[in-house]
Amino acid sequence: MHRNGEPREVMSLADTARPEPGPGQVRLKVRAADVNFPDALLCRGQYQVRPPLPFTPGVEICGETEDGRRVLATTALPHGGFAEYALADEAGLLPAPDALDDAEAAALHIGYQTGWFGLHRRAHLQAGETLLVHAAAGGVGSAAVQLGKAAGARVIGVVGGADKARVAQELGCDLVIDRREDDLVAAVKEATGGKGADVVYDPVGGDAYTKSAKCVAFEGRIIVVGFASGTIPAPALNHALVKNYSILGLHWGLYAVKDPASIGACHAALTELAAKGAVKPLVSGRVPLAEAADAVQRVADGTTTGRLVVLPEGAAA
């Protein structure tokens, strides 16, 4: 990328020199690179991190070390994962779970860590509680659905459209609400006997947050994960006071800075869940490097389900 803009317009495939690791970094051979919404924000210049141009996007990968270890990593920009080789901080490497192939393993990292910290560290989700997940068929939402079911919660998934509703049902949602067809607030209240959702997982913002506040339970928790809608809500704190619910912010990246040991502990828990088959990233598409720009654009446009994963030439499909 030599300029900012929409992914299809600014991402181009080019030959460059292999990146050279800096202090504390390692060079990894990319086996699979998961496409994330932050990759689209990076292209647009709207992400909280703005690497110098030109740069290679791709924030998380399953890679291979020079001594042959299969690892998960968040990349050290500007040398991102949509490439044959990427850089990463050696201290942040995690072993790739044996139960998952490269594409699935790449998708287990940021989305599932975010879900695990959100549901367990921030909201303290309990078995038997009702979890409402927005964008339940997407990459971030599908992870939260699986983690919620693994924790023994009743999961209500919110999607947009019949195709995504089918995906959410296949993921194991106990109830699926199509926001285009259904009255979300009424449906949640009916499904919970008027109580509302104990925990809301919101990577969307905008109208999704507004409606969540109308159907959250007494002592419920709304986890603010992101703003895929493009609209950052302005919560009415008097409403939170009157209804007695909590608004919880979740910035997963801070744990690597403030509590690095927690990342490894979370990964161990996720690896165990993967080994049991309790979680398995939904990889809806595996695309070659030449189609990376199109894949990022599709994620930016919100037309995908699960995860798209970019596979460099020669990587296992």
C-alpha cells in the first residue's frame, strides 16, 4: 500500500525484499493470514495504529519460524501478513493448536482472544445466563457465539439477512434474530420472559448499541468491542443508572501491555477448547495472495460470514 483508501483501490501485489527483523523481532514464513476488519481500517488510515507508507497490511497470521515451529502472531507493521514473509515480536509468539489447520489457527487469535477476555474477564459470563451477540455470523461474532456456548450460556445471535441467519443457526445459536426483519428489542424480551439479555457482545456500535441498551437485563453488562457500523454511540449514562446495567470497554491489545501473562493463559484455554472441539473458527473462504485486496474489501463491506483467510503461494489450502 502506497496510499490510503478503499482496499480494492490501494492494495496491490508487488515483489519486495524480505523484511529484516529488528531488535526482539523474528521473521516468519506466512502459512495463513486471517482477514480482520482492522485491516480495512488500516487501508483507510482510520486505525489507531498508522504505519508509515508504504506498508503491508495483515494483522494476524499462522506462521513458521526458521527452526520449523508453527506459531500464531500479531504482525509487526509495516511488515504485515499479506505476504510470503512477515515480522513479529518474538515475545508475542504463541504455539499454533494441533487441532486446527493453518487457516483455522490464524483465525483463533485476535477474534477469540477478544471474545474470551470480553466474556470472561470483563463481563464474567455465567452458565445459564443469556448472551446477545451482534453480527453473530461474522468473524468476531461467530467466535463469541462459540465461546458463549462453551461457557454454558444461552446465546441469541443478531444478523442481517437470511444467509447469515442460517450460518448463525449452524454455529449453535439458541435463537437467531434478523435485524432486517425482526423487532430486536421485542424479540429479546419475549425470548427472556421480559428479563432481557444478561450480557451483550457488541462489535457493531450505532443502532446495535442503542437497541442493546433497551433490552439489557437488570445488572446486565454491555461489552463495547468495536464500531463496525461506522457510528460510535454516545451512551446515556442516566439510562445506565436507572436500569442498573454496566457498559464495559474492551481493548484486547492493552492486555499485551498491561498484563502480558494473561495472553498466554487465554491462549492455553482456547487451545484446550479447540482440542475438545468446543470452538472451531468458521473459515468461509481461503483465497490466494493475489485476491487479498478483494477479501479485505468484502470484510470492509460486511458481506462475509466467518473468516476469510489469505494463503500465500505454496501454503497448504
